[in-house]
Amino acid sequence: MKQQRIDAGPAGPVPWYDPRVRSLFFQAIAIALVFWGGWVLVDNTLSNMESRGISTGFGFLNKTAGFGIIMNLVPYDATMSYGRTFWVGLTNTLLVSAMGVVTATILGFIIGVARLSSNWLVARMALVYIEVIRNIPLLLQIFFWYFAVLRNLPSPRQSLDVGGILFLNNRGLYLPGPMPQEGFGIVWGGILLAIAAVVGIRIRARKRQLATGQIFPAFRVGLAILVFVPVVSFLVAGRPLEWDLPVLRGFNFGGGITIIPELAALWIALSLYTASFIAEIVRSGILSVSKGQTEASRALGLPNGLTLRLVVIPQAMRVIIPPLTSQYLNLVKNSSLATAIGYPDLVAVFMGTTLNQTGQAVEVVAITMAVYLTISLLISLFMNIYNRAVAIKER
Amino acid sequence: MTEPTMKAPRKAVRPVKWMRENLFSGWFNTVLTLGVAYLLVTSVGPLLNWFFLDANFVGSDPSACTGAGACWVFINQRLNFFIYGFYPDELQWRVNVMFLLLAVAFVPQFIERFPGRKWLGIFGIFGLPVVGYFLIPGGSFGLEAVESSKWGGLMLTLVLAYIGIIASLPIGILLALGRRSEMPIIRGISVVFIEVWRAVPLITVLFMASVMLPLFLPEGVNIEKLARALIGITLWQSAYMAEVVRGGLQAIPRGQYEAASALGLGYWRRMGLVILPQALKMVIPGIVNTFIALFKDTTLVLIIGLLDVLGTVQSTVSDPTWQNVATEGYVFVAFCFWVFCFGISRYSQKLERKLDTGHKT
Amino acid sequence: MRKMRSIALGVALVAGTFTASSVMAATTLKNVKQKGHLQCGVTTGLPGFSQPDEKGNWTGIDVDTCRAVAAAIFGDAGAVEFTPLTAKERFTALQSGEIDMLSRNTTWTLTRDASLGLNFAGVNYYDGQGFLINKGIGVDDATQLDGATICIQAGTTTELNLSDYFRAKGMKFKPIVFDTSEQTVQGFAAGRCDVLTSDRSQLAALRSKLSDPNSAKILPNTISKEPLGPVVRQGDDQWFNIVKWVLFTQINAEELGVTSANADDMLKSDNPGIQRLLGTDGDMGAKLGLPADFGHKVVKLVGNYGEMYDRNVGPDTPLALDRGINALWTEGGIMYAPPVR
């Protein structure tokens, strides 16, 4: 504390009463303690590992893994290395986290708004949902969605069948997979073109509005372009898309896209659980915008929708973003519960099987923790950048 | 948003009018109301049937479960295991005494005008851990020792959450002070510690505690599994606690710091006598909220093989004598947690409103 | 008390008050004697091998292996405490000295012997990996399993064997990896997988856990060798020998016809082999650092290998496993112990 300098007097005769000296002294002690503690830990660990004959180093990452993983976004088979299992686990973690973040946000915003609805019944139901879901441990919810629900789904041969396209059974949800044929590049081109056009129109519309005050219906026109251009290019290219339909072969369905039950259970549980927290954040964010703002906006003649979009939400976002960030972080961390139901995420695959087969706990745990630390820092960073963008600009 | 231009003069609201205002204002709300009501009606009936009407409550074995609904007999029969784990029958009174003391210390906190509830709370935080320290493990005062591998069920859940929160509080306070320190190195160390622990999932912390911690210790020093889990939980929790306490420290107006300095108090007395008492009082709701979070997170210990309440249920639902009782088991655990968490969160909300008058000007 | 003190100690240690001067470990035997009990690592629950009942009393063949060691050291088969361990924790727990021996149906492999700092002290059950399958699927042989979804328990050799087997046969499979055997059965029962794979001894136990055991069957194929046995830390040869020879004593006792029922009478036997086994002749105990009558105590209190087998996994138990290759070498099996001499 700077104030301490006063009680030390201008030129303290005894150096140990000088706060600067004291502060240096304490910091030196702190550093020494940390280094000593660290050294003791490292020393203990190394000597323990040596005396117990545990192999060390990161060489194991290049050895053949030799076990199978049910779901991989990056190419993998049992002949690949332990290092590859790390990437498989990491991408699976990222996949379920990303899916969870998207659905939890959408659901959370809907429920948060519903909580403030003027409709008594809807507001009550939203409240019940929030209070029930967020007071029950996530792990239990994952177990419920996995073990209790899975048990009641039919076996592959009695699958629930939606028009011969969608199949649901206790092995997962089977969706038709799109198979782009030759000439699909034209469709991609159309999509890119549409996006570019929409961005251009928005910029033009904004400029014109600022200059002349005339409002151009950028949203509706943009939407029309977004739908129209890709569809036309799809037809022009001769419908270069076929669907890979799931078919029952042997034990299981093959073909198409499969959402395995582990992923589905984890995804549902993470989304529902996090949504209940996000809903409360959204609610308090909206409530934090003072009524005067809404009234002022109305007085300016803005319709309800625009009031919400241009006045309430931008201000609410400032309140919402910091706690929302920590909910996203929680969701990513919570995705590690995958290991309880066998979804092959980073913790289950790398910190589970790989750790076991190699026995190199220290290296594997250190890598895993470093990954989570990195993910956390990255999310915080992006959200901080976004937060700065929406923060009040004081001039 | 169709506010009536004139409020009804009478206080009593007629139901029809109320419904028109709150349920059927405009076509959108009408559709919503009808939709939600339909869902409610179709789901509540079967749920009620399953929970109560078709369920079986009494009996001693699976054959008693004849109804189409829930088989609560299962919960009934295994309740002892779910609450005490393997704790010996004849010694369970010791756990019951602790349950009772916990209730005596903390339930009055919900009652506004309970005489001496402050002292009961202080006993709950400082005295009870000491009592529990001797009572639950035993081994002294002529109490028979019960090794921690026999602890389980709800009791273990409470032990983990309670010790986790009590032990993390002092560490959290130190870290928060460190993070607000003027000394860059102390601040740096605190920030790194807090951010690292907060960034990693509890599961990896528990794994580290159960698999790696033994490697960190000098040879010949052993900490048993439950204690290792507690160390992991405490360190992890103290990082969160630090952030809560920091919130309180930041909310104390600068004038308080300056006034304390002006009195000539040194750092520790300034913090201990002036700042912390105010800051901690302000963050009680925050502490209670982290406690709820921790309480729910203790279920994760089942992944490292400790039998908490979810673990005991999980290990019995696969019992072949009882068929397909997973849902009943999960509902039971959900209910246990929900009652605790909902009750405590209500308490914290009440407290928040009450304390809200403090430093905001 | 001791537990709580260790909690306090742990917190203190983490808080930074480490003592760098590590207490040099005395020998395991000395430690165990000082503690007054043996600390033994077992599973969190595996019928026939190590399973706690509702009161926390442990039974099983692995549990009896621990009890036999306790009986040899203390003359009291009850002087043993069990630490339930998951597959992931087991080796660290042993390496760190948290437990004195690991008896957790652990497969003896080269890697574990050589690079994990462990020593396998023998084999108390010869097992092999097999498949449990729903009868409804209509598969009679593992070679027809191409494309199957398979439930496995994490952290076991079975994961690797399975991959090897399917790769060698040019077949594909989808592994669902669970943390505990309970969850594995739950997954199989819920229909998440077509096949459950594990050691054959376990398949019998897991099958008995199904609500309708007759709906599933065990395929005839055995795809691996799984010698299961007790494990100790490397670097303490005396302790290694004790665990090894307690197990050999039990096997030799069966071969010599000594049982827990006739152990007292056999003390008067004039068969020199039995005399050496039971300690009435020679100084076998002293050579190991054990009481002279350790063999007598082991057989009297825990029983010979055959008794241990029959009691826990034999035909009269829910597992109903035939002796098979676990029969003595004199009876067509491969259970064979070096002579006590």
C-alpha cells in the first residue's frame, strides 16, 4: 500500500520499517517458498519415479496405441500412435463443447426471455425448469440420459423409423449423410456469392441510412438472397448432391451420419444444465436495462422489435457477457464428465486408456491440464475481445 | 404489453380478468398458453401415475413391485446403504449425531428471529469440524475406529462438501488478498494459482489427486484416498473461493482502506479488523453459491472409485435381484440433491436481498 | 484418528511445509509388522475375485490371497485392510506404497513387469479373454463378429487384445469403453452393445448380473492369455518372496492334500514334504523372515488353493467355473508350484 510510506517517515532510520524493503523481503520469501516447493515436488517425483522404475519422457507419444476408439473426427485406427489418440480425444472434446455451447445458448436465451414473459404460465414453467435443472448434479443428469433413457430405446432391428430416412435406436441416431457429387463446387460458389452480396447490401444500406435516413429492408432482402442464390446454383449445377441413407447391415446400421448415444446423452445433459444457468444470466441482463431506456426508445417511435434489438439487447449484453463466458468455460470443463459414460473425449481417451496403457501419469495429466488451461485462456480472450467491442465507449 | 389504462380499484382480482391479462393477451400468448397447458396435462398424468398411483412403496424384496409405476421398495430396502455406505450398523449413531448437529447449527440460519443463531452458525463453522474430526473416524475417546474406506453414501457426500468448503475458505481468503496485493510477485503467484485451478476440470484434479499425488510425496509418506480427494477438492475450491472473496474486497469503498491506514494499522490488522469482516459479510451469498456448486460436484468422486450417494446408487442399480430400477435410483438421488440445493439457494437469495442495502450508494 | 491425521498432514504438505529429507523406506515386511496389518489393493467390486457385501466385508479369490499373506505374517487372516482401486489407480497405488500388495485380477505382462516398476508374484488364476453375446443375435463364433459394437472396461489389457484380434482377423468393431465393470454390464443390458468382452471368469459373473441370464451366452473363443496374480513393488526381494511363497504354499498344500480341516492333524504327518510345508521341520519360515509355522497358519486359516478356488469361483458358487486349466498339474491343469525345499 502506498499509504504506508507516510508512517515510515521520509527517511526511516531503520531499514526494516521501510515498506519498500519489507515488500522486497516478503516477495523474496514468497519466491523462495514457491521455488523450494516446486523443487521439492519435482525432486520427489523424479526420485520416486526412478526408484519405482517408472519410465519418463514423452517418447511414448510415438508408440503404437493398439486400441480402438469408437468415434474419431481425425483419421484413427489402432495402428496409430498414442500421440494420435490425443488429437482424437481433443477433437471429440471440442465437438461436444461446441455443440453444447450453441444449443445451451439458444435454449438459455429462450428460457431467460420466457422467464420474463407476460404470460403467467410460460413464466412459471421457465422458473420450474430453471430451479429443477440447476439444482441437480450434472453427472446424475448425464447418467439419466444415458442409462435410463437408453434402456428404453429399441434395438437396431426394431428402430424407430422416420420415413426410412431417420432411424433412432439404442445404438444412436442415424441421419442421412450428404454426399456432394461432381459440380458441387458451383453450389459452394453460389453460397459464397450470396454471403458476399448480403454483407455488401448491409454496408450499403447502413451508409444510405446514415446519409439519407432511408431504411432499406436489408434483413428481408438478405434472407431472400441467401435462400435464392444457392438454390438456383444447385439447380443449375444439376442437383449435384446425393444422400447416403443409413441401412441396416449385419449388427448395425451403416452409412449416413451417426450420432452415438454417448454423444447425444452428454450433449443433451450439458445443454439443458448450462441453459438453466444461462437463462438466469439472460434474465438478470435484461432486467438490468433500466425501464427508462425502453420508454425513451418508444418515445422515439421505435417499434417493439427494434427497441429490443437496438436498445435493450446491446445494453443487456454488457451485463450478460462476463457471466456467460464463465458458463461456456464451465461447459467445456464439464464435458470431461464424458468419461463416466464412455464418450471418447480427451479425459476418457488420453487421460484414461492412454494413461493406463503407458503408465506415464505425470506426462499425460500435465498435457491434459495444459490443454484445458489453453482452451480456457482462449475462450476468455475471445470473450474479452467481444466484450471490449460491445462495452460502453466513453469519449 | 397491453397494460390496461386504468387499474381495477378493488384489490381482489377476478379470475377471468386475471386470466385474460396473464394468459390470453393476444393471439401469440393464447397459443403459447394452450400449448404449454396441453403439454402439462399430457405429461403430469402419467408422471403422477408413475410416481405415486401405480408405484409400490412397501415390501421387502423385488416381488413386492407389482405395479406399473416406480418401485420405491428398492430405495426403501437400500436406504441404509445410500446414507451410510459401509459404516457399521452399530456405530451409525455417530453419523446421526453429526447429522443432527449439522441441522442444529444450520437450519436456524433460515429462521430470521431464531435466538442465538449467529452463535450456532459460528459453532457450525469452527466447532463442528472438530467434533466431526473425533466422532466420525473414531479411534479416540474409546470410540471404535472406522476406516474411511467404509464411509459412503450421503454421509460421504456431506463430508466431502463440508470439509471442502471449510478448508478452502482460509486458503481462498489468502489467495484473494494475494491477488489484490501491491507486491507484484505475490500477486503474480496468486493469479497463476487461481487461474490454473479454475481452468482445469474437477475430474482431472481428482485424477491427479488419486493417481499422481502419491508420486509428489516423499517416500514413506502416504495419504489415503479420501484424504487425497479432499486435498484435490480443497485446492480446486479455494481458487473459486478466492474469486468470490475478491469480489467482496473490491466492493469495499476505498475510503475504508484509507481510513484504516490513517488509523495507523498495519496490513494484517487493517485487513483482519476492518476490511475482511465487511467483505466476508458481503460475500456470504457468494460463498453459499459456491457451496451449492461444490455440493453437486462432489458426485464426481465416484469416477475415482469413492462411493458417494450417487456412487452407492450406481453400484446397486446393476444388482440383478432388482430389475431396471435405474430410474428410481436416479430420481432418489436427484431428489436428495434438489432438496439440499434448492433450500440453500433460497437461503442465499434471501440473504442477497437482505445484504443488498450495504455499500451501494 | 490416523485417517484424520493423514488428512491434516496432507494439507500441511501441500501448503508447502515439505520435508525434503524423505524418510527412507524400511522394508515392506517391517512396515507391515509395524502397522499391525497388511494393506491390500483390490477391485471396487468383482464377484468371485474381490467383492464387498453390504457391510463392507470382502470376499473373493484375490481377497483370500491377501488374507493368506496376512495369516503368514501375523497368524491372523483378519489382519488385512482392503483398498478398493479402479483399474487406473492400481499401479500408482502400489508404486507409491499406499498398498503393500496388489491383488486385483491383474494380468501379468512384459510391460508391466519391466517398465512399471512392478513384480508379479505368481498366478492365482489362469484366465483368457472371451465374449458374452445376446442369444438373439444368432452368432455362435467370434469370427462372425465383424461390425459388432463391443462394450469393454477401460484400463485393461482386454482393450488391446480386442484390437489385436479384430485386426488379425481383418474385421471391424466399435468399442464402447466404460470406467467400471458395473457400467459395462449396464451398457450391455441396456442394449448399447452387441457383445461384452472381458476375462472369461468375469463373463460368467457379469452374465449372472443380467436380469435374464439366459438371454446371453458366452462364445467358445478365447482370444488371449490372462494370467492373473498378486503384484508387489520392485526392489524389495524379501517381500516379493513372501507373497510368492505364500501362494506357492497354498498350491503345494493342495497337492499334498493338506486342507484347512486337516491342517492340525497333518502337523503329526511324517511326510517330509508336509513337515517342511507346515513348518514342523526345517527353517523355511526363517528364510523368508516369517514365523516357522507360517505354512500351517496359511492353510489352517485360509485354506489350500483348491479350497480358495471352490469357495469363491468354483462350481457351487454363482460363477460356477470349472477348474479347467486352473486344476493342479497332477490333474491335467497347469497349476504348478516349485517345491518347498
